[in-house]
Amino acid sequence: MSETLTPPQAGTVATPETAPGVKRLFIKTYGCQMNVYDSERMADVLRPLGYAPTDTAEGADFVILNTCHIREKAAEKVYSELGKLREMKESRSGAMTIAVAGCVAQAEGEEIMRRQPAVDLVVGPQAYHQLPELLTRTARARGERIGADFAADEKFDSLPEARGINGPTAFLTVQEGCDKFCSFCVVPYTRGAEWSRPAEAVLAEAGGLAAQGVRELTLLGQNVNAYDGAGPDGSVWTLARLARALAEIEGIDRIRYTTSHPNDMADDLIAAHAELPHLMPYLHLPVQSGSDRILRLMNRKHGRQKYIDLIGRIREARPDMALSGDFIVGFPGETDRDFEDTLDLVRQVNYASAFSFMYSPRPGTPAAGIGTQVPADVSLTRLHALQVLLLEQQVAFNKAQVGKTLDVLFEKKGRHGRQAIGRSPYLQSVHAEDADHLIGQIVPVEIVSGQQNSLTGRLLQEKAA
Ligand code: SAH
Ligand code: SF4
Ligand code: F3S
């Protein structure tokens, strides 16, 4: 089953996508923002080899599935997608290279190769810088599987400087991995130990992005607020220190970061939210459960009151902070009483947006071995009740913006007319008419209505901020 990369077929019209020498690359991304960043970087790595991104697998020379292992459903999706790709590949007599990257690749690389023979190579999250070399080898023999060593520094050192960016916002990975070992979670196994990029490397990448017109950076890490990279002076920099240095880069006006762990929410980071206008007033700070008993079983290493107190301190520093979180319902042993504690915490905190999931037992994690799994119908009823409450809070938060003037960074054209879509400081989508000439600018917008998932605004003035 060896595969070679197909040369462009004789007789095809030379559009930019099929021009001689151009090979079409389709990357499908599952999971978190770190995977989105990784997918962009894979395209950067492959660009010098003549690969240009395309937005469908149909007709692509190289297809990469960048996968997520966090819940069973996410992982299973990969196998059904691979089934479809296999048919596509067969209909083209094998003229398509298929790679599986990301966290499923790391966790189940051998199983993927066994279950789906159409897959040519499997590459873990710390090894995708080796894609060009792997492709050359795959052209000769199928079956490369690379990953498992978690040498994140080697990956970042070998990625090309140039990033294919379009638009005024960009993700920037500053930290990888997790040492927290929450009892339900696969991330410490798929992404390895916590590791932070040196500050200078981050600043250089950010400088390059600013030069390409990026105005908003979202710093990424599985535990981004645990950032402890080496500073240029040899001292250890915290995330707050890094944010202050990034704010000095000409052109960078907005800084966000995700995902944070409550135990790493250091005082200097909270203080930076009060002092640094670049830090946007939106914080994703997952708590998972409002029950102390469940938090202990989850190995979260913090209790409910500590989280609530922390939120209080954050709001003292930045009273308008919009909070977001993640919740798991139906963790093994969760009782109605535990679940009530979660609802009660949600009422106390009042979230601007949040994600909630039904617990999914993951192979190799301690929680999967706990005997008292919650029946699926009970979990589903709880999930529904939690989502109703979270949605009420989200809608209330969006409606509370009506009548206010918010600075909006316009990112792209809307669906019709001269509409443009941007983001408020609180990460809400904002639609405004006659604004498509303002893409890339931060503009004051009067909010005229608030819906479930977005705001509608009216331009106040033509001049950019
Ligand atoms: N590092 C981040 C994100 C982890 S994954 C953090 O600690 O918050 C994103 C979310 O997926 C988690 O916050 C959690 O709510 C959810 N999650 C993780 N493992 C899960 C599992 N086994 N079942 C259901 N949801 C899970
Ligand atoms: Fe998973 Fe917990 Fe680490 Fe987040 S902190 S990635 S939930 S182990
Ligand atoms: Fe999924 Fe891996 Fe991210 S498991 S959530 S893609 S770190």
C-alpha cells in the first residue's frame, strides 16, 4: 500500500489551486484551540513543499485529520471520517495521502494503523514539524508512526518563522502539556508534561504576527496561566510578565489567553487585569463541578469556596470581567445533591458563557475505573438543566450590553451586504451594517440588540480607534 504524491494531471486547467507544482492540502481540525494553532503550523511546514490549503477533501493530494481524544465521541468521529476518506482514496486509485495527527494519533497510533489501512502516517502533537521528512519516507513505505517523546522545544525550534495568517486575530501557543492529572482527563497523557516556550521565541512570533497586521493575540496553553518560560534575562517569566512585554509590541492592542487553571491564577496576573488595558476582560476559568466531594474525586486540588473567592478577587481587580467555564456532569458517584451544588455555584458566579459536557470515561484515566458510573439518562437530565441555566445567564449577559458602546475589532465580512463581524472586549460576536471597510480596525460600536450568541451594533463614527 505504498503511496506517492500525485503530480498534477496533464490537461487540467492551471487555476491557482491546480497550478503545476501546487499540491492541495486539506486539514480537518477537531478539539481545542491548540489543535487549531497546530493545524495552521502544519500548513506552514508544508507550504515550502508546494502544498496550498484547500477547503475540501475532495480532490486533495494530502489530507490530515488533526484529532481530539478528550471524549469518546470526539475520538470515534475520526474513525468514521477515515472510512469516508478511504472510499475517496479508492475511487482515485490511491492517489491521496492520509495522515492522522493530534491527540488520537498520540493515544492510539497503532490502533489507527490497524483499524484503517488507508492511513499512510500517524504523527503526534509534538512531531508534526517532521511532516516533510515523513512524507518522503511514506512515498516509499507506508506505516510511519511518530510521536510519544513530547520534545516540544524541538518542534518549536524547527517550525518555520513565517506564518500564513489572514485577518487581525491570531492564536499563539506559549505553553503545552499538563501536570494536573484531573482523574477524568487524557490531556496529561496525550500532550505530556507542562512546558513553556522561552519568552523571546514568543515575542519574536508575536512581532511577526503584528507585522502581518494582527492586532489581537490569544495566547494558548493547556494550562496557559502556569506559563513559566525563560525570560531574555535568564529569569523565569510569568504569564503576566509575558503579557506586559507583548503589550509593548507596536500594533498589538488586545491580548487574551486560554485555558487557565484556578490554582495557577497568580496575584500578578490578577493585578495585570487591573493595570494593563491590553488584557481583555474575558476569562475562561473551568471549575468542572460545584461539589467539594466531586472536586476531590476529580483530583482538581481546589475546593468550591476557593474558586468562588478567586472569582471575587478577579472581579475586584476588573469589575466587568466576563467569566466562562467548563463543567462535567455525571462524574462517577455524582449525586443529585452534588449536582445541586454545581447549579448553586453557577448561580453565585454568573457566567457570560460556558461549556458543559456529559462525563465520558476515557481509557487509562483513574476515573474510568471508579465503579459507580452515573446512568446516562440521569446525566442527560442534569446536563439539560445545567445548560438551561447557563444559557439564561449568557442571554442576560448579552442583553445587558444593549445601549452600551463597546470597542469592536472587526475580523471579517458578514453574510450579506456590507455587514462586518467582529468581537467585543468580552469575546461576543458583534454584527454591524456598512462596516466591511473597517475590517482590521477597532471601532466604537453602539449595541442595539443582544441575542443568544451575538450582538447587533451600530457604528458611531467612521474613524477607527
Ligand atoms: N486544560 C483545560 C482544558 C481541558 S479539556 C482545563 O483544564 O480546563 C476541555 C474540557 O473538556 C475540560 O475542561 C472538561 O470540562 C472537559 N473534559 C475533559 N475530560 C473529559 C471527560 N473525560 N469527559 C467529559 N468532559 C471532559
Ligand atoms: Fe485535563 Fe485537568 Fe489538565 Fe485541564 S488541568 S488539561 S482538565 S488534567
Ligand atoms: Fe482534545 Fe488534545 Fe485539545 S485531547 S481538547 S485536542 S489537547
